[in-house]
Amino acid sequence: MILSRPRHYIGRFAPSPTGPLHMGSLVAAMASYLDAKAHRGQWLLRIEDLDFDRNAKDADQMIIDTLRRCQMQWDGAIAWQSQRSALYEAALQQLGDAIYPCACSRREIADSRLNSQATSITVYPGTCRNGLPAGRQPRSWRLKVPAGAQSRRSFDDRWMGRLSQDLATEVGDFVLKRADGFWAYQLAVVVDDAAQGVTDVVRGADLLDSTARQMYLQELLGLPYPRYLHIPVVANANGEKLSKQTGAQAIDVGGSEKDVLQHALLPAAHFLGLHHLAGTDYPTISSFWQQAISAWQQLLEEHSNTATASAKSAD
């Protein structure tokens, strides 16, 4: 059975080229790929290379090669965020009075929180919201978030159920253009998803905290909301999210198709909860994907039924 879907489903995988794909990033790629295929939609590939200080040499090509070895074929041309700055500048200008220059450094923000005895270390205290302090120069551009009842954004995550966040008390005014001149993730991803017609965002739960901010930006820019699905992140033995910074190793996609299955695809599928796939000896990677797509459909139906039952119980 094909899952119900928005018209012209378009999903995407959007890795940052800070290093080769590791198991955590492969899991995210697999989830987004399976969801697109289960909905008979398109799957786009976007390289989010705006953080130039962290980009690793040739990492984008290593990511592309790994996806090819795993037979995860994207639709259309690959997009590189570093080539799309004009779109981000246009969006920033469109926001008008909703944005303001900020002169605060990270150290000053931390000191301000301590002096005000703030309850959260993540909320910007609004130091520059009503104008730059005398003699200070702007470092970044921030977006004003609404206050009171207008600051809460709620959404139905297709994996985790109903979620919400209060932008004013949990985030504060957030950066759209950084002090180093780089575009911030929040603005770039909202602009790109809309420009590429993305209807469904499937990504790791480490980005869950960004969703409310992105919804608010979509509202201000007059853009549609995509649907969201956040999967659990892969962690190391210390409980830390797998990343280059925590010593994540590149996945092994060398050798035969059977090697790719054993070292990459089957472990990723197991993490996503597609446990029964491990008991099959797949002759080709293509045969694995056929079974994995069907298994993903069943898994999402189970998640949907669980969420419905929980909602009825809460009522």
C-alpha cells in the first residue's frame, strides 16, 4: 500500500560537507530517501556548504560518491548553498523591520545572562533589540520573535507526534546572518526548501529545536510549511551524537554490493527500526531497497496508529 501523500511529494537530503558520511548521516539519508520512495515522490540532494570554516576538502564529492555506491539516486541537479547567496540576501531584505543589527559577542551574551540570572543559557537576552549600544558596530543580524501567546509554534511531527516551542522563552531573537558574514542555517534552509518546492523534511532529531524558528520564518516570508519527520540520532558509546567532532568514522562502501549492504545499509536500516531486514540475504542493493521501502511504509503506519491512540488517550 502506498502511503497518503501531499501532491507532488518532494523530499531532500541536505548534508554539510564537513567530512565523509558516517553512520549517523547515512541513517538520515536513508530515512529521507525511503520516505520519498514510499510516497512515489522526488528526492533532492542539497550540499549545505555555507559554513566555510568547517567545510572539508573534497567532502562534498565523497558524500556524492557514497550515495552512488549505496544506489541512492537523487532527482535533478545537485544544489550547493554557496551558490545561492542572492536568494538569502533577498529574503533578509524582505523581512524589513522584523530584523535588526546586533553588536553582541558570544562572551557578552553569556555575561549578560549571568548578570540577569536568566533561567536558560540558550535564550538571547535582547540586548540590541531596541538599538545598538553607543559606539558599537553591528556584528550580526537577528530576527525579532513575538511575545506572549503569539510566540508559541506547534506542529505534528510524523515520527514524534504533537510538539511545540515558545520562541520568546526558549529561543529569543535568533541570528540570520552571522558575525563572520556567513548566512545562518535557519534562513538558508527555509529559503532553499521553498525555492526547491520541498513538501516533506525528514531529518535527525538534533534539528528538532530548529523547527519552530523555521516555521516563524516561513510565516514572515509568506512560504508554505512543509511536513516534518524527525528521526532519532545515532550516538556513540558515550551517548554523544555521532559527528566528526565526536570521532565518527566514515562508513565503508568499498568492495562488492554485499559489502555495502553489510557495512552500511543493513546497520542503518536496523537503527531505523527495520529490524527484520537483517535476516535476509539480498542478492543486490536494488533488492534491498525494494524490501526497505515496503518495511518503511509499515513502520510509519505503526507510528501513525500509536500517535492516534495516544491522542485519544490524552482527550
